[in-house]
Amino acid sequence: MREWTSLGPLAATTLTVVAAVALAGCATPVKDERMRAGTTTAAEVQQYYGPPTRVWPEADGGQTLEYATQPFGRTCYMVRLDAQARLVSVVDGLSPASRARIVPGLTYEQVTRMLGQERKRMFFKLSGEDVWDWSIEPEMNGYLLRFNVHFKQGVVVRTSQSVVYPDRRFLWDD
């Protein structure tokens, strides 16, 4: 029997990707009858969904628990709690409606608070753009889709989407 570490590089990478995708689903909040706005507590949310990837303080004394699934997942649930640590709402930061809120002029922090942890950051020297991307739900079967936010001097200048074709997945994920 061969150990997974002695497998070829493609097989080891495939095993790693499969494991990461499976684990990413473990901390993914979904609409659940047990989670009710106004009655579910922060402790119950974390007991059910696990620890958040990040906690954002809110001006009203509440907080938002971020459940990011990047680089392989396609959601980022933002669980909003009020000042009494009770559930207010659950929003997927990578939904089409959430992505539509990314407009020119927003800062790095504002974008991260809306979309959650990015998959990757790249700086393009010639254009002077810092481009962050997130894996999102594909619109076409078999393809990966990425949502890109282009920053210049720390503010959003535009957004775009990229298609990653199946035979190019590992080349684009480096």
C-alpha cells in the first residue's frame, strides 16, 4: 500500500483539494430551522457551525461572525449578532446581490467586510492594480468562476469575473 505522500504530484494535489473542499463545508452556515433571528444566541451559532474565521465588531455593540470557505469554497456567510449576542441575520457575502454592492471608491477593509477572506491577491505592476479574487458559484457547469476586485491606491476601481476552464484549474491556482 502506498502512502499518499508517495503518490505523484497530481494525485497528491487532487487529494489535498478534495479534503479542503470537504472540510470547507463543515463550517458553512445554511438556512436551518434551529437558527432563528432574535432567539438563537452566539454560543448556539458557534456550537452548531463551529468557530468563525473572523469576528467583525459592529458600531451598535453587536458583531458579525465571518465563515469564509476560500480558497476552494464558494460562499462566505456573514452571521450578524446584535449587542445581546442574538442572531439578527445570515447573509452569503459572495451572493450576486452582495457582489453587486462592490462599487468604485470602497477600501480594502470595506470590501473584506462585505465579501470575506479573499482567495488570492495579485499585484499587476504595469497597470498598478492590486487584484483580489474569490471563487464563486459557476454560471456554467464544469467551470470555475472567480469574482475579481481591482484596487488602485487602496480603493476599488472596478470589478470583473474570470472563467477557469477545467483543463487549466491547477495552472491558475498557483
